[in-house]
Amino acid sequence: MEDLFNKTLEERLNWVVENHSNIVFSSSFGQEDQAITHAIFSKDLPVEVFTLDTGRHFQETYEVMDKTKARYKKEFTTYFPETAQVESLVKAKGFNSFFNSVEDRKECCFIRKIAPLKRALKDADVWITGLRADQSENRNDMKMWEWDEGNQVHKFNPLIDWSFEQMEDYLKENKVPQNSLHKKGFVSIGCGPCTRAIVEGEHPRAGRWYWEESQKECGLHAVK
């Protein structure tokens, strides 16, 4: 694995597809994920690209989804939360229960994101993510290749050692479609009600669940 740190993104992904099968990639259509999407789609790699539609996305996120599909002429799978679970949550706690407490916010994240992720990873052997080490404290200790015990899947983080500048350069060089919110101070983009723009000097994930003093994670990439 150490040799991969001297490889390009495309070479890292080639290593995965040459040595493994049943590979999936989860995209939120943020900058990191768009870099990986470009590498997968432009090289026609045998990787299933999927996304989780929580039902609370920004309109700009849907726009970049369509732009990506038009640019690469490729399909991706969309997983939605179970209707009954969303209906039950809204009936019991209203539309914005995530503001009430960390527990209520995590309940919403579980229904809208984590449960659909479980379905997406059900038959996968390798899960590719767009995680970078400097995104948050929780991700500093993550490896490029690791075992995800909770999802019982190998997890591959090909951008884990990339800097923000490396990522931006890659996107610019390859003219990759990007979410227009990135130019408005949104570095990390999640659900609309749970994300705000950040100001200069703030942590990249300060805009996620901005009313909380937490680890700024929804549980998709849980602390070990």
C-alpha cells in the first residue's frame, strides 16, 4: 500500500479495480467526490457510482448532478431514505427536529443517510470515498486502505493525503463540473438546513451542523 502514495489518482483507482471486484463509490458531488468521479467516468472504470439523496439537498447540488451526468454521459445510482421512516419521524418530531438536540440530529442523519448507505453497501467488497485527512480531526488518522467494521467492507480513500490545493488544481485542470455553492463560501456541502457558508479562518467543516459543538460527522464515517 505504501507504493500508492507515489501514484496519481488514476493509478490508485486502477490498482483497486485490478485487485478487487464489487467496487462502489459514494458521491455527495462535493469537490473531492467530483475529482474521483472524473477519474472513474473518464477512464470508464468498473466502479458503481452512487449517491444518497436525503430529500433536503440544495438546488445547486441537484444542478451539479445533472451537469455531471451530461458531461460524462454516465449513470449513477441514487438511494433514497425509506418513506415510512421519514413519515414517522416528521409526524413525531416535525420537519426540523435536528435542531433540537445532537441525538435528534443524529436520528435524522441515520434515517436519511446511514440507513440508505447500508443498502448501497450491502453487496460491495470495496467502498471508495472522497475523504481527505485535513478535512476534520476525525479523519486525520484514517488510512488510504482500511476495514470498515460497521459496514463490513474494505474502505479505500484515494485522496486521503491530498491537500485542498491539490484537489482544486486537479478539478481546474480537468474542467470538472462543480457545485456553484463552493464559490459562495460553502466548502463542505450537506443538507440545506444543516449547512452554512464559512468565513475566512474557520474550519472547513464549521458550516456543517453549525449550531453544534460536535465532531461535525453524521456517522457515515464513524470514529473507530
